[in-house]
Amino acid sequence: MGSIGISLHSLPHSLLLCSAAGSTKSPRRARRVSRISPRMALATPITFGFNNLLETFTVNVQRAENRPLNVPLIAPFTIATSRLDKVENVAIRVELSNGCVGWGETPILPFVTAEDQHTAMVKAGEACDFLLRSPAKTLGSLLGEIGGLLPGYEFASVRAGVEMALIDAVSRSIDVPLWRLFGGASNTITTDITIPIVSAGEAATLASKYREQGFRTLKLKVGKNLISDIEVLLAIRAVHPDCDFILDANEGYTSEEAIQVLDKLYEVGVSPVLFEQPVHRDDWEGLGYVSRIARDKYGVSVAADESCRSLVDVKKIVAENLADVINIKLAKVGVVGALEIIEVAKASGLTLMIGGMVETRLAMGFAGHLAAGLGCFKFVDLDTPCCFRKIQFGRVMKFRVPFISSKMPEAMVDFFIGKILLDMMAQTVWSTFEL
């Protein structure tokens, strides 16, 4: 398993705690903002559940806004299908008539999400206008109408951002944190960390650093060059011999190349715990072929990511036994769509993974709460906020940033080796915002 644990506390303006398991460092004592411990929170009976709120909570939106969220990365992030130097997402803010505010985020990943930032801004603006015109109605009715306004994969990322903002606002209205709203299975999750496509030397440096920080599971982006990919894998294994590997080809291989990678790794005694999206998303035959060989010959599970963009895709994967794992990303299917897919996958015996695109802590916080509350994900890949600039170990950053005309609460971000404190549940502004 991975080694960065994320603890989600109970109050509406709670902290999110990320700590490296087994870290030998002694972090500074963090300032407590809650008198209720995680253990006390878990013992508190859950009065409201998400399904109940769909029919019982009436939503009346008083204000809805969106604007660009442009954030530079620490270093270029390269995968098989694209390269990013910065992210150009969209932030969404919803305020209810009771004064409670919810936040959402629409991530944009070129060649992966259907929307670019311009399209996302236009569609998010339309959704905000719709919310302002809409009379008071149940949360379920409102989410259903948002689904009709922003249908399918074409607008899934925008739909997810609007759904996040509405659900967050409702959660804060009833003073129940999101992880409890989604089931309360746990207030802790554990994530991997990703190494993008870089040289073998750069990959080894990153792996060594992540080892020192306590990460046990490394997700490696591959699929651009078969020979280079093998060199990178061996270089990482040399400096981090005890780590678990997840390989993510992002559609970059043919089925034959994917099997060749597994052959080469087997020869040197390296076996990944997961092989994610080895072939093109429309190569269903190739996906099934790689899954069978990987499972039967090497004992490696294969995950469908880009091939899993709708409930229809999931049903096809199940019916034809095309993959062992599906990767749930809110930006691919929305929040409501994700919950529907999770139920089908669980009933069908598929293993679940939760991941992200290029989200800041705004959307990653929501995904973290959902994953912890449901407690059904074997693989957790919610590390993308670590890619952004101004995220530095050993520093404390405090600041205020306005969002349009409203003043957002101050967010404290305290980074140091082995522990990260974030005001996550508040869904407010982070050091990654450049507004």
C-alpha cells in the first residue's frame, strides 16, 4: 500500500492531515483548530446520509460564480499523451440562502478531459446562471437538472465542479463533514505519488526523495518510449528497492508492447501491483488481451482508466471481463455518476481505484473525503496537489486571497517532511491558487 495517510477531521472547517507512515522525522507540533479528535468524530452517530439528503434537503442558491484557476507546476508534468507546465482549471463557488458556501473545481487535462478552459468557463457560467434562476428544490432534483444541462463525458469535468460546490454547501449547512456524509467508513486514506515521464536520472532522484518522505507506492508514467520506460523502472528500483509500483501508460502502448514491458520486468524480478490503461481507450480487444496475460502469467491486475468514462463502459468491462480494476475520477463522470458506477462495480466484483486529473486541493479535498467516507478503494491516487509551485517542505504559508468580490477565509498550509496540515474541509483557498 502507499504511505501518505490523509486524516479527515470532523468539524466543517477541519484540517486534513497527511503523514508519511514510518517517517523517522520529528515534525513540528501543529496548531490545533478542533477540540474534537478523529476518534471522537468516528464515534458520533451519522444523522444525515447523502442518499437521504437528495430527497430531504431543499437547496436555494443565492449566489453562484466561476472564474479561471491558473496554477504553475513545480516542473513540467509529462505523460504519454500530453505535457503540462501549468494547469488552467476553473473554480466554482456556490452560496445558499442560509449563507453556507460550497466550493468545486473543474480540472482541465488536454487530450484527456473533453473540455478546455474556455469551454469550461462558458459551461460553468451557464450552470451558475441556471442555479441563480432555479427556484428552491431538493438536492436530488437540482443535481438531476445539472446532469441534464451538462450531460455525458463532453461536460463531465464541469458537471463535477458544480456538483462538488452544491454538495459541499449542503454538507456545511448541516454541519456534517463530507467524509461522514458519504458513509463515514473512515477519516483516513493513503495515497501514492506519481513520477511523470522523465529521464532515468531524474526519476531516480524523485524516487529517492519520495522514499525519504515516506512514500511506499510510486505511480510511474510510462508509454512514450518502451526502452526508456524500462531504464526508468530499473533506476527507480535501484534507489527505492522496497517500493510498490503502479505503471500508468495513459494509452501509450500497443497490446504487444504492454506485454513486452511485463516480460522485461519479470526477467529482472520486478512486478507492478497494477498496470493502468496499457492501450488506447478504444482498443477493447487489446485491453482484454493484456488483462488476461497480465493476470494469468504475471499475477498483475490491469486497470481501465481512459476506457472507463461512463456507466456503459463499466458494464462492457464487466460483461466482457476486460479489466480487473476501474479508475474512478470525478472529472470523467461527475460526482453523481461516480457513485452510480461505484455501486455497479462493487456488485460486479471489480476492484476500485480513485484518481485525479490535475486538480488542486479544492477538488482533491472533495475526492479524498469521498474515498475515505466510502472506504471501498484499494488504490488511491490523489497526489496531484504535490505538483504545484509554492508547495514547499519546511515552510508555513499564511495569506488571504479574494474570490471575485467575496473575502475568503484564511487558509493555513503547514508543510514539512512527513506531515502536511491543510484546511481541507472548508474548501477554501490554498497556496496553489494564483488569483
